[in-house]
Amino acid sequence: MEAEELSRALAPALGDRLTAVEPFPGTAGRVRFRPDGALDVFRRIHELGFTHLSTVGGIDWVDHREVFYVAWSDALKQYVFLSTDLPADSPHIESATSVWPSADWHERETWEFVGITFDHHPDLRHLLMPDGYAFHPLLRSFKLHEPEELEVKVRHV
């Protein structure tokens, strides 16, 4: 599948929620979409055969955050990239877990490190950092702290 073919398959179902489909060498393309259309994009991409979500990540561009997804199609033997920009002051997007259950831990890690909140996520809690850790270490604004400055709640298992 090429980017043009992908665009033709997505455009009628997504309308203005689809902002661009760009060629990306070695893949079906890069799909850019509006954040409010995320679930529709995820469902449509899944219907096109991209049934395995291999990663979710985020980037802090200071003035905004970008969230990206990489999905794989066994039938097409191709990846597709999905991405959208979120406002830095309120980085929220719908969770992809209802379409791809494998998004669970990827979204938790992205929330934990980049501060992107995945609405309606079934279990959005710390994955790698201790409970009560209030920082997002991959934000450009993150400052290293001295141990005595941190107040971290310890979980005893």
C-alpha cells in the first residue's frame, strides 16, 4: 500500500479529521490527524488490516506535544505511522486501548515520561516510576532534582 492509496481509503471515512497522509519510505505512509478524531482514525486503520499496534510514544516540542503510533499489518507486511499534535498546556487524547489492547503499557509509559494523558485508559497509573512521582522526565522543562528535594511515596508490596 502506498500513501496515495492509503489516503483514498481513509479520506471518505474520516473527512476533515484526517489532516494529511505523507509518503514515508518503506511504510504505507504517515497519517496526520486531528486529536478529536483519534478513535475514528484508529478504528479505520485497524479495519484496513493494521491489527498490531507496536508502539506509542510522545515528543515534547516545547510549544506543543506530538503523540505517535506505529501499527503493523501482517497481510500487507507494512507499518503505518500515525501522529497528531496536542497543546502543551492540555495534552489529552483518547486512548487506543479499545482498538488495540497492546496500547495499554505504551500509553502508560508515554503518560509517565511525556505527560500526555490518554482519556478513558483502563489503568493510567505509573509503570516505571514510583507512585506519587509528579514529574515527567522526558519533558524539556524537566530539571534534575537533588534527592532531598523529592518527596516520593513508596509503595510496599
